[in-house]
Amino acid sequence: MRAPWNILVVGLSFALAWLAGSSSVLAADGGPNVRRKGGQWGILVGGSACLPGRAPCDRASSANGVTIDGTTRPSLATGAELGYRLNDYVFVGAAYRFGLFDMAFVNPDGLLYETGYQHSVYGVVRPSIPLWRFDLGLTLGPGYSRQVYRLPGDDRDYSAGFSAMMGPSLDLFIAERVFVGARLDLLLNAQGKVCQQRADQTTCAQALATDPGPVHQMVFGLNIGGTFL
């Protein structure tokens, strides 16, 4: 858990220093009729990609005489967030991300994983610099994620535990309380164990070189949202 937490702390420190050094920008007049303060919601639609973690995203190795070919390729993703914009410069709330993996990965039994995916929930803070109708922000927050890799039938491998989110955002207010923009989120997972569910039995152990995860995930895409109240 230490590495993602350290990255999160460094990112938050950078964000605070960034805001402190930008006081002249923050004090500037917003110009157009934009209402940033209040409740805020957002919906993201885009893609996801695998980032190497305790497991790599691409491998060709051997275990017990069996070749383990594995590629965890990009796929689709979605997400949502809900919270409160304290002022023009800070949003606090909760975020959910769901990202698919396109699996081309054979396990030691010679079975192909049918699909992979990650559910993630976070408590987030997003400091932003408002520039005219634009918001340039940095999302940061701790949370929880669960990765699942499905085999034929009901069998699956999965891991769950602490995760940290960080990433830049850019929004453009197209109306007084409506914005569109882009997100790029790094979901940094600290799970160390992988559980294997086979029929009605489940065993958990430290991740091995033959496991498809845990890996980190990148989620990116277009975001639409708005403020209310």
C-alpha cells in the first residue's frame, strides 16, 4: 500500500503548492457568466488501459513446463462522480470508475481468460484553476478497487484492496451550469494477493508470475457534468 499512498501524498503536495503559487490567476475575474459553486455531478465515457503493477501487462513465461502467454489490452471504461464545489477552486466528493480489459491471456491450465475488469470507488479532492470558461484541475484521492479475471464458467481470479487515484482534468463550461471536458485517471492498486475461485472453492495467496493481475489501470475519456443548487 505504501507506494500508491506516497504517490498520492506527493501529488496532493504538488497541487497545494501549485495553487499557492498561482494566487494572481486565482484572483482574476472569471469573465463569463459561469456558476461553479454548488453541488456537482459528472459522467465519463471512454477507454481503459493496463499499466504494469505487481503483474506485467504483456508476458511470455514458463511455469511448471507450461508457457504462460499473456496480453492485457485496452478496452472500454465509464465512470461517475458526485460531490460539492466549495468555491471556484476546490471540488470534494466521490468518484466511481469501471474499466474493462481485453484479455488474451492463458493460465497454467491452458484456459483463456474471457474478460477482465476493475471496479473502483474513491473519495476525491480536485483543486482547479479557473481560466475564463475553462477549469484546469488535478484529481486526487484514496479508495478501493476490485479486479476480476473471468475464466470459462463461473471460475475467476480476483484481487481487491487499497487503491489511489490521480490525474489531470480539463473542463469547458458551455452553459452557466453545464460543462464538457476530458479526464485521464491513473488508478494505482496496492493489492498483493490474488484469490482463485474454482467451482465452490476459493484460495488466496500472494500474486505469482503466472497471474494476470493485479495491475494498475488508466481510465480516460470525455466527461459531461454540471453544477446545481
